[in-house]
Amino acid sequence: MIEFLISLSLTTIIIGAIVLMLITLYKSISIAHKNLLAIGILFVAFLLQLIILLNIDKSIYLYPDIFNHSFIVDKLSTIFDLMFLGGAIFTLAINNRYFINRDYYNGEFFSLILWSVFGMMMLSHANELISAFISLEVASISIYTLVGYKKDDIKSSEAMLKYIILGALASSFFILGTALIYGAVGSTGFGDIHNFIESHPTQDLSMIIVGLSFILITILFKIGAVPFHSWVIDVYHGAPFPITMFMASILKIALFSILLRLYLVDFSHFYNIFSPMLTFIALITLLGGSLLAISQTNLKRMLAGSSIVHSGYLLMALSSIKSDNQEASLAIMFYLVSYVISAIGAFGILSFVASHRKRKLTFEEFKGFAHQRPFLGAMMTIFMLSLAGFPSTIGFLGKFYIFMSVIQSGNIALAGFGIAIAFISVYYYFKLIALMYFYPSPHPKEKYSFSITTVVISLLAIATIWGGIGTKLISFLPSGDVLLEIAREALMQI
Amino acid sequence: MSVILSLLIILPILTVSILGISRASINILRISSLSISIVVFVLIILLTFQFDTSQELQFISKVPWIINYGISYYIGIDALSLVLLLLISLLMPLIFISIWHREEKGYFYNLLLLQSGVIGALVSLDLILFYLFWEIMLLPIFIMIGKYGYGKKEYNSMKIILMTVFGSMSMLFSIIYLGFMHFESYGVWSFALDDLARLNLSVNSNIILAGGFLLAFSIKIPLVGLHTWIAPAYASAPTPALVVLSAIMAKLGIYGLWRFGFELFSATFVYYQSLVTILAIIGMIFYAISAIMQDNLKRMFAFSSASHLSLIALGLFLANIYSWSGSLYLIISHALASAGIFLMIGMIGNRLDTIKISNLGGIASVAPRFTFFFALFALGIVGVPMTGGFVAEMLIIFGAFKYSFVVGVFTASTMVGAIIFVFWMLQRTIFSKAMTKEFPDLSKRELLIIIPLAILLIATGIFPSFFMEIFNTNLELMLQGVKI
């Protein structure tokens, strides 16, 4: 039953992707309808995954006879699937106006997005290194193409070239690592590797450690951790808005889906080796990301820099996973959700603004924005507060859980450092709020326009606030606690 | 009755959301903000009648909030919070009347939001809940100063938020660590104040954790050394924000120390007592001198406010019953007087477009009513006899002498200095040569704002025992737990 449902949801997306590619030929179908179709396909898959989530009680292999135990279906992967699908739905819906106002968007854009989502879903189900690599590449190659989607824009092309060259280089590390591990273990299945590690003394495992480190490098590159971050700002800046949003939020979740599974299963024997390394990377990521974010004058670049900082928080939590204490992985999952909600909202407002007239989206441009568009200004304030980790928003709880899990693992200084970085981030997020509210607007006040984008933005804003204060006080509505409980059940299954 | 407490928090913020979403017109906004603030005031008066002065925390309710970490929506009040609740709920309607003519909707939204935040911070007994409200009330001040302020408002509002958030972050670190220590010691998570107060921590970690709290609250007060935001912020702030800043927000720093600092770290504060005492005494003198040298009335009273808050902090850390009831009484009378003086400075600014002392003079000859009340509040701030300040300062000076002769002498002498400063200020601003020709006297609406404050200020001076009855027993009970 569950196998059928999961393959149904995956095939829905593939078929949807092919259909969308084919209907590109029909110019009579408007871009809004293609977008709607893509959203519809994703939504069907989302519903299917929701049914799976409610019914799944143990982890099973996806058609073990055909795929040879390469793909696993459990609660964790289902939650991640839901995040990808939900995130993709929001990304497409929020950019509706942007697509309509740009003439170069066409069916293949949505098709590529669906392919990418398909790759990510396979990635979250992957239980074997080669399948993980292939899924990762399916997701990534679609995104390489999408980054350079606007062919006549020199920035976009530059971003694509940078990303594809560096990305390919980083991916090769994954293959190298896989080869090394295969050389030692004779298998690439996560379970086999785990068993091999458990049954051998540590001095025999150096090849595996090197291999795992290589794999880690690829993943760290893709999430933009310092020192593999040099591409992030330019690529995020050059890519079209929907893609920047997609990369900053959903691709990051996808990478954490595989990283979390690998880290909990295969790294579990080596926490004392990898934990200090990850701690160090988290520290420099937090610091480097903050420095990058502070110095930007363009909002898109600032958000790109801040996404590095958020990766740093996630790594901070990852580094504090211990074999007897896995609270941190709950914190990671919660933080991913909280970050995605706020980041999609913030990027969505930017793209909404960018869709109306040609703007550079510098901080200067946003002077007096709240007077010009009070509604969007207020929404942006909510998202900025959430990204800054201001209490009463979901972002605060995300950070709170991360700090708690870090302190629980005994690393008090690291938590203190995280709080200090949170303080720095207050500066660049509040700078935007200050610009929006404290200066007169050079543009006249615009009328509130009702569109699907504003509806989605309000929904996300409500989710941001509700995630921060919504609680057991009102028990019939799901809130952060429910999310944590589901995540906890999911982790039990690993 | 605990429902009323929740209602107090929810009502203003609910009004903000409903009016904000429905894009209410300015008239509806005025009427509903004023009526909501009056409703809140009436509710608090009701609570006061129900309040049993012989007991500590009352009207408690505790509902699980974030179960994973044992955080609960845990509220309740004692006399300390009740006094501050009464103050804020009294001031808010007056502030709303004073901005009745303003067209900017932002004032109303922000003030309502601020009221929710302050009330929430005053009633919460869970540290994370407190942190939430503590941060929320920062936002309206930030926006009001930055949006409607004067001078380098953008820079100054950024400065105030960064400094206060820095303090909050250090407090957050302490809170998180305390919660974790509770988990370590008892195996369950809790951030409730009474649970955390039971923790037995090593002296060193207690000193660090107490430092986190102390930093957050000292920035708000501000103690000397952490005061660089106060003069620019006050000078930039528009009148409503200014009244709230001096009459409420600064006092919340004291409240935080009192409620959380002393409850959690009363033994540890021994190590900080001398430091705070010295800083407070230096602060009183330094701020008084700075105040004398200012030419801008707002900056002048910013420093005078800080000077008095240092005195209150001193009284708090001397930790005997005289100094404690003196401090709490000074909070009341100083809030009344400073709210009055800042409202009247706002009136001067509206009428003359200047609040520089060198441009003022001779108001007394054209506006006698204004002069009377202005002088009353100015004298009330420094605590001349017949105002509450006098009683309070006397009590703190008693407490200071009880603690140490030297501290007593310093405290007493700064009081005299303050009186000189205020007389000189009055002489230059209100009397002296007639620079001001056109100065309309107080209108009816302005009288409506000023008279309640003035009456209360005098009443606190004449019937101190009537007011002190509310909190004296409570303070004695609280003092029993303090081991300085």
C-alpha cells in the first residue's frame, strides 16, 4: 500500500514534468495556467505524502527486489518530502505575479522545477550512496539549468557558469568518497557501511573516514558552508528570483535530509572525529556569513549571506549530535521548517516588488517601503523578525531549540557564540525594518492589490507568528510541538 | 481572577490586530485605543480591590506552552507587579488623550502593542515568556523613535535597539543555561521562576548567570557606563515614546532585577552589591552633573531620570526594608512626575518648536497655569516635601545610612545637588528674561492629562502610608528570602 502510494506520488511528479514540458509547445496556454498546473501536480503529490505520513508506522524498503534496498520509506523521508513539496508549492504560488510579468518563463521552467523536486524526494529516500548521488545530481542539474534560465542576462549566465563548474567539482568529491568507502566495505548501502563500521576496530576504518569526509565536503559545498561558500552570493544574486528562493530554502532542506540520515546512521561511530570538525566549520560559517551579510547593499545578496548564517546554525546543531543524545536532529528539522517559512516569505516579497517594475532591490530602494505599501511592509517586518530570531516568531523557537540542543550536548561556549551571532544578525535585519519605516517614500502610495502572491505571503506570515506563539494553549490547531513530536517519531524509526 | 490577567495582555494586542487588518480610520483608532486603555485601567483597579496585600503571588495560572522544554504560560502578580501595572494602565489613557489630535496611526498601534508587551512582562513568571514580552515591548519604542522622532532618529533608534538587544541576548544565554541546569539537576525541563530559584548552582556559574541578567537590566536602567543610548534616545524620541521610556521602560529594568534577579540570585548578588552600589553612586553624581550642563530639556531630564533610577537601583541593592519600600515608592512618584514633565516638555515643543533652554524664558509671565504644573512636576522629580519623591528619597537615605555611613552621606548629598539643579533649570526656563511672548496656556484637554498626575503626585506625598500599605507586607516577605 505504502509502496504503491509513494511510487504514485513520484510518478505523478515525473508525468507532470513531462506534460509540462510538452505543453510548452502550446502558446495558447498562459503562463499562469502552467503555473497552476505545476502547483496542482505538486499538491496531489503532497496529499499522497500526507496519507503516507498518517499511515506509516515502520520503515520499509521501496520495492527491495527491484531497487535492491536502495530506497527506504520511513517517516523521516516522508516529512522531508512534505517539506519539499510544500516549499515548492509556496515558491511557485508566491512567484505567480513574477512569472506573468516576465515574458521568458515557459513550461519547461516548471518542468525543471518538478524534476528537481523529484530528485530531492529520491534523495530523501536514498539508502545507498550511488542512488543518493544520482538523486542529488538530478536535483542539482535541474537547478544549474534554472540558474541560467534567463539567457540574455549576463549575471544569470555568469552565476550558472560559476555554479556548474564549482558544483561539478564538488560533486566529484562525492564520487571519490563513495569509491573509497566501496573499496573498504564492498558495498554502498548505508546499512552495510554501518554494520561494517560496527564490526571493525577504528584503526581499520581510516579509508571510510576519509571517504565520509569527502562526501561531507560535497554536502557542505552545496549548503554554502564556509570555506565552500564563495559561490553563494553571486549565484543567489544572478539566479532568477524563484530559483534563488528555491535554492536557499528547499535545496538546503534536501541536502540536510541526506546529511541527517548519513550522520545519524553512518557517522554514528565517528562523532568524536567529526563533531569538532563540524563545530569549527559551524563557527566560521556563522562568522563568515555574518560578515558577508552585513556588508551587502543589495537585499537579495544580504539574504544570500544570511542563508549562509542559517546554514551555520544548522551545522552547529549537527555538530552537537551525540550517540546518546539526538535532540539536535529535532532542532535541525524544526529550524529547517522555520527558516523555509520565513525565507520564502522574505524572498517572495522581494520578487513581488521586483515583478512590478525593474528595480535593483538595494537597501536604498526600500527606503519608505512601508509607507508606499503598508501591508507588504508589515509582512516583511514579520519575516525579518523571524529570521533575526525575535521572540513571538517561529524563527525564535527554531534558534531556541538549536541553542538548547547545543547546550544539552555540553558545548556551552558554542551556544554563547551562536547567541552572539544572533545579536549581529539583528543589525542587518533591523536595518531593513528601519529603512522601510523611518524614511519618507519617494514613490506614491500604491493601492493594495489582491493577488495569489499576497494571499500566500499573508499565509506564511500567519504561519510565522503562529509557529512562534501557537501552542498547546489552543490544542486543536497544530503547532511547533506537533512538528517536534512527528520529527521525534520519525527519528525513532532510523 | 487570573482570566483578567490574561485579558489584560490580550486586549490591547487583539485591538491592534483587528484594527490593523480592517484598516480602521484614524477616528475609530483613537476612540478604540482610548477605550481599551480605560478598560484595562478599570480591570486593574478591579484586581487591586481583589488583591490580598498580606500574600505574595496571586491570581496565578499556569498552562503548558512549549511542552518539549517545559515552558509554560505562567502568570501571576504580587504587589511589586501590581504597582507597576497600576502605573502603566494609568498612564496609557492619559497618553492617548495627549495624542488625540495626531493624525499618525502608528502611534496608536505601537502604544497598544507596547502596553501588551509591558503588561505581559510584568505578569509573566516563566522566564521564556518574560523574555518574549521583554523583546516585544522593545519593538514599538524602536519604531516610534525611528519613525516620528527628531534629529538623527534613525541612527538613535538603531542604537537603542542594538544596545538593549545585546543585553537581552546575554539574558537569554543565562535563561537557557538555567533551564538546562534545571534539567541536569531534576531531569525535567522547566523555565518557571520558582523552579529555577530552587537550583543549587556553584558560586562561579551563579556569578556568570547573574551577570547576564544584570547586564540586560542595567542597560535598561541604565547604570553608568551603559548609558550612552539614553541621551540621544530621549532627545530623538517623540513625546509619547518619551513618556513611556522614562516612566515605564526604565522602571522595568528595576522590576526585572527585583523579580528575577533577586529571586534567582539573591545570594549571588552579594558579589555584585558593592559594584552596583558604586556604579549607582557614581551614576547619581555623574548624571546630575550631566543634567545641569544640558541645554536641551529632553536631554536634561533624560540624565535626571537616569540619576533617579540609579538611586532606585541603589536602594534595591542595599536590600533592607527602608531602602526597598523607598525604591518602590520612588518608582511610583518618579513615574508620575517624569510622565508629567515629559508631557509638558512636549507641549513646549509643540508651541515654540524649541526645547532648548537658551531659547526659553519668561513663560511664567504669559502662562501661569502651565508654570504652576511645570514647577510642580519638576520639583516632584527631585522630591521636595509634599511630593511622593520626598518620602521615597528619605526612606532610601535611611536605608543607605543603615547600610553604611559613607553611602548614606553620598546619597543624601546628591539629593541636595538635584534640588539646586531643578531650581536653576526652572529659573532659566520658566522665569528669567521674557524671551517667550506668545505662549497659550494649558487647554482643557491638556489639563485633563496633567491634573490626575498632579493630584496623584501630591497625594503620594501627603498620604504615603495609604499607598505603602499595598506593598509593604509583600516587600517584607520578599526580603526574608534575600540573603545579602
